[in-house]
Amino acid sequence: MTQYFEKYRGAERVSLVNALTEMGESASYNYRTRIAAANNIANYTGTATQNLQMLSLLKSGDLIRPADGAAADSTEQPKSNRKWLFGMALAGTIGALFFGKKKMTDKKPRKKKKRKKASK
């Protein structure tokens, strides 16, 4: 027997990822790939067209749940996010090494230089 996702009854304008998240489902790329395969959406890469197709099925109550049952780990982050987070952490570490941990407010105010009047 085929299992379907519950019909989405949320906001009219919503993305597939947000709809799945609101329903308490995993929205990870790996899980969406398995959902696409279960719904005969070939070569899923996460394009807008593919996501809109799955969202339409979800809103109509016809989106098939993957046969393996278990959802992907909901804490999983897309690879692009992991790279960005790693880059930000690395940048923070390098910044602390080169510039120390001083705050901008710790700097002494600059003294204004007095200009000499030009003699005539």
C-alpha cells in the first residue's frame, strides 16, 4: 500500500522546503531526492520546476512518501551551507589571530592635526 504525505493546508505562496518544514518533515536535499524518486521525478537536482511539481502534489495530497519510510536526518545541512559556515568560522579564527579580540570601541580617538596657516 502506497503512503502519501498529509495534504498541505498552509500558506498559499510557500516553497517546498518551507511546506515540508511546517509539516514537521525533513526538508534536506537527500530526503527530497528520495521523495522525487518515489514520485517518478527523474534526475532530481532541486530545480524550481521540480520543487514546484512536488509542492503541487503535496498541496493536492498526492505526494507519495518514500518507501524506505525513515526521513533523512532533519539536522542535515546542505553542502553549500556547510562550506559557508566553515568559511565563516575560519574567517573569525583568522581575524582573531591577526587583529586580536579588541572591539572597535577600544580604539583611542584620533587627534586632529592642526593645520598651519600659509604665510603670505
